[in-house]
Amino acid sequence: MSELPRTFDETLIQLGAALERAKNDGKQRLQVDIRIPGLETMAIVQAIAPLLGTGWVALFPDPGAAALARKKLGTVDYALRGLSEMRSGVDQYSALLLVEPSAVEVESVESVAGQAVGKPVILLNSRLEESGVVGIGLAGRQLRERFLSTIEVIYTIQPFEAGALYRSYPNPWQLWKEDQDGDYSLVNEMAQRPSGEDIDKAFRPKGEGLFDGLRRFLRAIGN
């Protein structure tokens, strides 16, 4: 059984192993979600860099974001570019890391991924699944759903108030509960990513119904 990491270094070791297993299994369209409060995405990009080797490119939603990344990171041995700059030239890179792509960029993301035949395409902290985004119509939503169906989430760690959501490929999705001493214990394992309702059900006290939980929540925010 995969264990919830306790440090960022452990997270990177697990991510490296998950990435290697996924590549060995022929997976090429991958997603990594490391949503640790206080940890900047650029710090994650820097930390992931050694796992990807050389000759790869980090792609940002627009050229302005890429320019800001170049200013912040300085000289690095990988490319930093905007999605709109990648209408061609994908072949020169060994892998593509798409940093925080949103639903608005889904067409560009799909186009770039389609060009990257035989190369790893990794979505980092993707926002493609966000609902209610202004600017994409029915066709865009359908394209998003089709594209997302081709993605394998190989690593996720997402803490929340009561615990954490975790997955390290090829293991199941896991829900971990934070104990009183600050450590974590495994609550549940699932083959598919749990929904918000699944998470609520896993952490709701036994015997408590949905409306009991709602009343408890309302009392808490009223104090």
C-alpha cells in the first residue's frame, strides 16, 4: 500500500516512482496535482525538473506568464514558453509540462498534446475540470471532456480541513484522515477519483445523516 508522504522530499520521491511506472506502462498523457497550501507552483516546477531530464519544455497559459517564469527562475536547462507559441516545434522537446492550464485553454492544450506523439504530456495542477468557467461553449465543454478522458492522474496530494486526498499510480485513490496528534490514518480506498459526496460520506461521523452534518456545519460557522 502506498503511504501518504509526510514531507515534500517524500512527495517528490513518490512522484518520480509514479512517473516511471506510468511511462513503463505506456501512459503518455499524465496529470500531477500537488496542491499543498503555501507551496508555489513555480517551486513545484523547479522540484520536478530533475525528474524530467533534459530537453523538455514548461508551457504556461500565455507568453506573459512564461516571461514572468523566466524572470523568476533565471537560467534553467529547460524551455519556458506560452501555449500560444507552440503551434509548431513540439518535436524538438523530449516532454511537455503544462503548468496550471485552465478550461479556457482546452483547445490549445488538446492541440499541443495531439502534436506530442510518443512524448510525455504532463498537466501540473490542472484547472481544466473547473466548472462554470466563462468563455467556453458547448463545443468547448465537449472537447474538454473528450480530452480529459485520455488523461491518467498519476499523482495527487490535496490536503483539506479533515484530512487529505491522495493517489500514487498505479495504486487506488485514498482518503486519509488527520488524527488528533497531527498524523494521518487511511480511511478509504477507491478505484476512481472520489466525488465531493464520497469525501463527505467518508468523513461524516457514523450514524450522522446529511442534514445532521449540515446542521453541525451551520452551528460551527455561527459560533
